[in-house]
Amino acid sequence: MPGGTLLENANPLIFQRSGERPVTLEEEDENFADPIDDREVFDLIRSINDPEHPLSLEELNVVEEMRVHVNDQASTVGVEFTPTIPHCSMATLIGLSIKVKLLRSLPDRFKIDVHITPGTHTAEEAVNKQLADKERVAAALENSHLLEVVNQCLNTKPA
């Protein structure tokens, strides 16, 4: 970590990445209505970089496909993420990175809810409140330093 700061979780568990989703002929057909599903959203966020480690959120098990819920007809996306430790100071930054990735990637019609998996973080309520507040998210993204850090998390490396 820059500046010689000690890592909060110096030796995290590393999980195996899931395989790539096969693309069907229907998905390649421009004339076929292809609803957005859980796996498609998971594929968008799985390779986001952790702010402290040279690993993806999937490799740290911070995001899992089973914690992504999409209702294409209702235009809603819900993502629960699980910080690696209960007192992770990066939880808000991780949630913001997930939210920004989805805001940039999904059609504007979607309402996006990103929150911590219940019972997995000591400041769960405060972090969830920040992530749900549109004005706070917008203000955070106006901060050039914070936006640079978020963009570094979103700058994915090839698998």
C-alpha cells in the first residue's frame, strides 16, 4: 500500500475465479431481446480490483454471483458485498467502486442498490447509508482524488 501503511488484512484468503460465461447464439443475435441477468452483472463487477491487494473482488470473495439480484423487468439491481474483515476501512470505497461500475455499465433505467452483506461489517449501517445516498455518491465522485482511486479499482487487468 502506498506510503508504507500497514494492510488491515495482510494475508487474505484467495478464492478461485469462476469460469467465463459462454455466449449463446441468441445473445449474439441483435434481433433477440436479451434481458440483463444476475451473471451479466456479476461479470461486470467480479474483476474490480481491491484497493489494498493486487487481487480482484471475486478472488477475495467480496462479490459472489449468488449475492447479485437483477430484475430486468422492474429495472432493479441489488448487489451485496462482503468485506474480507469485519472492520475493513475500505468497505465504503469498495461499495462505491461497485456502484460506479454499474452506473457506468448499465442502462440509465436501472435502480442500483449496493450494500454490505448483513452481519459482516461493524459499520454496516453507516456504509449502507452512504452508498444509498445519491447526493453523497455524487459528491464523492466530484472529489478528484477519490475518483482517481475508484478509477484505479475499475481499471481491470486481463484475467
